Amino acid sequence: MKKIFKTVGICLIACLAFSCTSDDNSVKEENPGGENPGGENPGGENPGGENPGETITLWVLDKVEEKIYDSKYNEEGGVIGSELFSITNYVFNYDEKGRIGTIDVDQLDEIPFTEESHYTTRATVTYNDKDQITRLYTVDTQNGEAWYDEKMEYNGEGQLIKTVESVDGETKFFQYNAKNQVATLKILDDSGHVLNYTYEYDSRGNIARAAADNEFHVFSYDDKKNPYTHMSMNLSYDDFEYTYGLTVLKIGTNNITSYTDDRGEVWLRELEYNAEGYPTKAKAYFKNDRTIVGSTYSYTYKTITVAK
């Protein structure tokens, strides 16, 4: 499975879960949804609007620790256990406008963990003057090797219609429904193989169902804010095979509470929340056996001050 911000691709893990802690839980959020991405370069000059001296404070994601577990199956295809597969730490860096400028990733991948399975990368996010992401570029910080390089194309209505990833040679094509939601996604790899996905949404704009051919994934959600509220993308979908291609879009507002995979297996997520309504603790586990873990996350938030 391809993953946008992982240093390497990994096999499909049955579920994504969040667990977050915050040193700033007592800080109240100001101006919900106030992120204002724009400009061509991450960290570029901030025009400041009509009142350049005025500022606002945003509650944003600072760091994430992710632990992914690999599911084990019996001969009949049933889940019988899981074991730790990877540990990844993300650090989110913001520019003067409150946009994501870079994402630093430190990953231990594949058991047993060795120096050969340790990677550090930096993903740089570039924007145009219409508040749209135009490029995601990830490099290995140890040797400068390019891991991921995706450029975006938009139509006259501001819809993302095509992306081209040059490292692995993957091209994505997006089509929309009447509500301006991505209805279909076609992914073409460098060998000519084509994958087609279709999407259905709930009343809050979260993905309720993602399908490929005759197989599908089903999601349900809470009514709380997800950790990516003030970001121009939603990483909630980056760990799922049928939805990772939508990561660069601002899709969904809430937190996943259950997930049904293409085998029909159901995974649940227990969450706790802070006073601001963000998840503080969660655990993903197999519905039929709580000892079988899918993944855990630890989130740290912070506040940043940006020009209004």
C-alpha cells in the first residue's frame, strides 16, 4: 500500500487509531477553522491582509507517535493476532500563515528493528496563491534521496483533477459529484495497471464507504473534531488502501470510530477527548477480540500565533 507521508510503503493494516496527549489541554481554541494557506513557498512572506498587525491563535497538531501492528490470519482468513510492525514519529512545522510547511518523519519499520529499518525524511508542502497544495516532496534526510514527489493540477473551478508522482510513476485522476466531493479516483501506475475507487459520504462530509470493484471499506465516525482541523489536508485516510489517494484533500471533519475492511472484519476505536473536543486517547482493536490491536497514536498539540 502506498502511503503519502510514510518513508516507505507498508502492507494494509486493518485499522487506524488515534491516541493523543497534550501539554496544552487547558488552552482554549481560537478562530476554529482559521487556517489560511496561500502563497507559493512554504514559510513565505505573509501579506497580513488589511490589518497586518492583528493576529489570531490557532490550536494545531505538533507531534504524533504512531505504532502500527501487523495482523495475523488463519488459513480461513480470520484474524488471530497482531504484532508490532512499525513505530513512526511525525513533527509538524508551520509557516507564518499557519500552514504546514514541512513534516519531519522518523520511522523504525519492519520487525526486527535494525539500523537498516530506520529512516528519517522531510516532506515539504508547497502552495499556490489560491490556497491550494501544488506539490508534496519528500526526501531522505540522511542521503538526500527523493522518496516521494507529487505535483497537483486544478481546473478552473478549483477542483484537484490530477496528480503526478514522479518517483514511483503514479498518476491520479479525480472526478466530483454535484456536492463537490470526490466521487471517483483512478490511479494509474508506471506499468499501466489501473485501480478505480468510488466514494460515498455521510452528512458531515466524512467518507462513509470506499469501494474498489466489488470490494469495499465502511467507516463510521464520532461528532468531534479530528486532529487535522487546522490543516489543509486530512491524514486520517492515509493508512487505508482505498482512501490514501485522498490525503492531500481536505476531506472529513470527525474521527473514525469503526472500520470494516474488505474481508468483512470489523475494527473498533475507543476515544477520549479533551475540553477542546479533540481526541486525547484511543485504541483500535479487533471487534471479536480486544487483545488484537490494529494501531495506536499519541498526539501532542500546541498553539501558534499567525496574522489575521
